[in-house]
Amino acid sequence: MRNQILAALFLLLIGAILIAHFLWSPMWASLFLIIPLVLWGLYDANQKSHAIVRNFPILGRGRYLMEALRPGIQQYFVERDTEGTPITRIDRSVVYQRAKKVTDTTPFGTQLDLYGEGYEWMNHSIAAFDPHDLEQHPRVTVGTPDCANPYSCSIFNVSAMSYGSLSSAAIESLNGGAKIGDFAHNTGEGGISSYHLAHKGDLIYQIGTGYFGSRGEDGNFSWEEFAKRAAEPTVKMIELKLSQGAKPGHGGILPGKKNTPEIAKIRGVEPGTTVNSPPYHKEFNSPRGLMEMIGRMKKISEKPIGFKLCVGRKSEFLAICKAMIELNIMPDFIAVDGGEGGTGAAPVEFSNSVGMPYREGLAFVYDALIGFNLKRHIKIIASGKVMTSFDIFRALALGADAAYSARAMMLALGCIQALECNRNNCPTGVATQDPKLMKGLVVSDKKVRVANFHHETVKNFVELLAAAGLENADKINRTHIYRRITMNTIKRYDEIYPYLTPGCLLNEDMIPENWKKYMLEAAPGTFMTDLQLYGG
Ligand SMILES: Cc1cc2nc3c(=O)[nH]c(=O)nc-3n(C[C@H](O)[C@H](O)[C@H](O)COP(=O)(O)O)c2cc1C
């Protein structure tokens, strides 16, 4: 094929020269096009990097063009409302509508397949309430009894996304929205920037394995720096990140293109370089060590301290619970992220195949805390595609006390799911550090959209509570949700995720059979026991 294409180009060239010479002199002008085409064909036929272009000079490049156009064509022309990944069009649309405060009702009935495997729904009650009679802004108090400054947290908050991953305008808009709507904005692991502080919205300061913001000159954790950040008045809670669902067991990645001098200064790293945070914490190497660190953070900050994780080995989480009991140190909250979580950049294997999915992870963490009699002190915040008020309801049914959202908040800012977060090309200015693209994102407009989205979603959540005949969010439990297992079988959540007897994991004789092996593997002195290593 390669030779035929080159021959055709040469014939075209000779033909044009002959026509121009003997028949029609204006034909000479066509050589301005034909000569570059011939040279281009020769170049393609001799380059060695792309086999398809070498075999099909010029034409082979059509493939790359189609590849580039595919996501847009797919999203705008092909995709149905119930499709689109990672976030379906139906979910994206409802976020846009609520952020813009335009009609968000649906005509003519559901587009979902109610008989499809996995379909889930909640139960309404004949004894429903008037939603106006319920508390319109449900909140939950985070803080164990020894916490000097408990935080009254909205049930819906902005999940961790750093300045670096997101633009300064996006961070400002999220924080401005949090201020207007009185909810919390998680800083992400990149530290606290001036953009996080500009609007005085409540912050949850996240510390990842890079310790950005609490990092000494040697790159290790610095208690002095931590004390300074913790004293910031808008920092209401602090979250130590163990892992996140999109890349558990892998540290954060800041692509070199997004590592501007300003961001590098905030993080204490070299500008322009790709920064990979370590996959593990240097400050501790055992469940006991983790709890001791949390205890010290609690003492210094006097604010609620929690940790975030995507569940991996169940025994490791149980070991952390054992360490809590042994040392009598508890986090004030635990943030549970699902394997389906989002990210600015992650290796595809980690996104697709590492970490426990959200529902199982959340149910497991709740059950473990109940089993160790710890749940009464520790709040759970869940994240994993929480887009609508039903998603919040479902999270609370599984055991969460509040929810986080990252990608829905990005959509409220105007994100169009262009999937460019890792390339610095985000066309909406949300996930880029390119000043030209950032200009498109106007903070004064977008912060109101973020607040609108939060407000409308919580309002709808209160309507769901009322429809279920529940006076407050505390009353939601696993009996309120059903899942279709097959065409003819449905199960209630409490059948799929059976509740544990409170305190049963504290007594050898009461440990449920299917928990025994995990309990045996769990030791507060180490994350990785010999039993885990050798399958004994
Ligand atoms: C652009 C982007 C940046 C993120 N950065 C962080 C981060 O710094 N720390 C973290 O713990 N999680 C981070 N996450 C994960 C989210 O906080 C959240 O746990 C996850 O996306 C699940 O929530 P979602 O389904 O609502 O997006 C990031 C997610 C996105 C989309």
C-alpha cells in the first residue's frame, strides 16, 4: 500500500506538471499543494515511529485525527442519557441544572432500566412528611468527646482536590461556594494556598504522604509547620490521607506541566518537575503508629482529626481498630473513598483494578466500627460518585454520616468531562494551570453555581427524607434501600450487608464466622502480619 500511495503522489505531481506545461498554465499553482504533499508522503513512508503511517503515508494519519475527535463525537452525538463514563449524561445534566438553578425535573418518566441487574431504589412511606416541616440544612457534629472544637458539618461537602490539580480560579470558586452555602471544602493534599483562604469558606486541611504544607526542609513531616496550618481559623478539621480510591497504594501525582513556580513554592518542590508523593507514610509504619500520630495531631490542633482511605486488606483496617482500642485514641472521623473515585492523574491499572469499591468499603468500615463499639464516637464521610440526593441517602443507609463529592463539584464549576485533567489542557479552566484557559472561569459566577448545586441537592435530600417518612438523617438505615439482584430477585441492603451486633468483635466468642480470618490477621503492631504474608 505504501508504494501505491507514493506512486499515486508522484503521478499526481507529474500529471500536474504536464497539464500546466502543455494545456493550462494556471495549473502551476497546484504545485504549491502537491509538492508539500509528496514531501509529506516521503517523510511518512520513511519515519520509523508509527507503523500505520509508514505503511499508509498521509492516509494513516487519519487514524490519529479520528482518535482525537472520538471523545467529542461520542459525547455529543452518540452517547445516550444513561451512558457516558465515568459520569453519565443524566448525572452530569442534573448537576448543571442545579448549579444554574434551571428546571431540574424530568418529563415522561424514568430512562433507567428498572428491571436491569443492579438497579437500586429507596422506599417511600405512606406516612410521608411535608418536607417543609423538617430541618432544611441537616448537619452532623464531628468530634469525639475529647475534642475541644467539634465541627458542625454539612451532610454534603467538597471532597479533596488540590491547588495544582485544579486551577486557582476553581479553588477560589469552591471555597467561595462553601462560604455561601456553609459547607466544608477539603484542600486536597497539595497544601493550603492563598486561594483556599480568599473567601473564608470552612476548610478541611488534607495531609497526604508528601506532607505538603506540613513539610520540613528535609521533606519529612514537620510538627512546627503542622501547628501553624492547624491554627488557621478557617481550618475546621484535618484529614490525614492514607489512600484515595482512584489510586490506592500509589502516591499523588503532580504532572510537570502543572507544577508552576507558585505551586512548587507552596509544596516545597522543584518547579516544572513531575512530583510523585510516596505511596506510604514516613511518619508511621504500624496501626499503633498511625493512632499515635493522630493522637498528637488532636492534642496540637484541638480540632477534629480524621483519616481518609480506600479499603484494601480488611485486616489492616481491623488492625487500626484494634490499635484504637488498645491506645484509647480515636480519630474524630474516617473518610471512606471507593475504588471508583476520581483523580487528576493516575496509572490506569490503579484506577481500574486496585481498591475496594465504595459500597462494600463503606459498609465494611461501618460494620467494623460497630463491631468494636467505636462508631458512637467516630463519624464517617463517604465519597464515590455522590452526585444526587439519592446518592447521599444511599451513603447514609450504608453507614455514612455525611458525604463528599469531588467530580460533581467540578461539574458545578463548568467541567465538561473532557478528560484532560492530566494534560494541562482542560478547556473549561477547571483542571489546568494554563492562564489563558483559566481566564474562562469567572469566580464570581462559579462560586454561586457551586453554592446553588449544594443547596438544591440538600433540598432534594430533605424531600427524600420526608418521602421516606423520616424526621432526620440519623434515621436512615439499610432497610431503606433495595437492589435488584436478578430479574426475579430483589434484596434489601440489610440482607446484602447484614448488620453486626454492636461490640461483637471485642469478644472472641461473638466474632461472626466470616470475620474470623480477618480478625486473626489483624495486629495493632503491624500492617502486614506473617499470617497475611504466608496465608497461614
Ligand atoms: C481532579 C481531582 C483531584 C483530586 N485530588 C485529590 C487529593 O488531592 N486528595 C485526595 O484524597 N483525593 C483527591 N481526589 C479524589 C476525590 O477527593 C474523591 O475522593 C474521589 O474523586 C471520589 O469522589 P467523586 O466520585 O465525587 O469524584 C481528587 C479527585 C479529582 C477528580
